[in-house]
Amino acid sequence: MYPAGKPTIDGNFVELCRKGYVVHYNNVQKIPFVVYEKLTPDTIGYGNVKRTSFRVDAEVAPQYRSKNKDFEKTGQIFDRGHLAAAQNAGDEEAMHDTMLLSNIVPQVNSFNRGSWKTLETRLA
């Protein structure tokens, strides 16, 4: 996952290795800081987000976990935005891993459904 070598990141982070990506999760802010994703022609456009749901990451210590309720009452302002995209997971297990809340950040919905979606679909 680290073609240029493993980065050094200072702070309260945990590295979580998933199928298809690695996330450095910020325990204080309860969001991913950076995601390293392996994309290949076989993985791009594979996943179907509508078949899965967001869930808590059991590998994150309970006091640092992001939960679905953290995203409640955000109205129509924020979406749960993937950093490693579900649609670019290479198989069912990898797609399932992208739905962990440790891979999700609050994104302004117009960005998540607009510019970011355009970028993701251009890869497909």
C-alpha cells in the first residue's frame, strides 16, 4: 500500500489495514486522516453501495469510535462520505470494509454528490 514507503504521521492516530485500503484514523476527531487505496482495472466500478450500510469499526477503541448517531440531525448539509470508495472495491469483502465508519468523513452533500462523485465516476 505504500509504494513510496510508509509515512510517519504524528498524533493520536491508529493504522487500520483493510482489504483494498489502509486508513490512518484520527482518534481525537473520530475521522480518517488519510486513506491509501489500491486501485486496479479489476476493482474500479465493482461495488454497489446500495447493498450495504455504514457500521462502527470494532477495531477502533470504543472511546474513539465514530458512530452512526454522530451523523444524525445534520439535515441536508452533510453526507457520510467515503475516502476509499465502495464502488471501487474489488470484491464483496473489500466493499463491506469501505462501509466502516473509520473510512467515513462528514462531507457537504453538494460536494459529495457533485464534484467528488464526478471524480469517482470518471475513474470507473
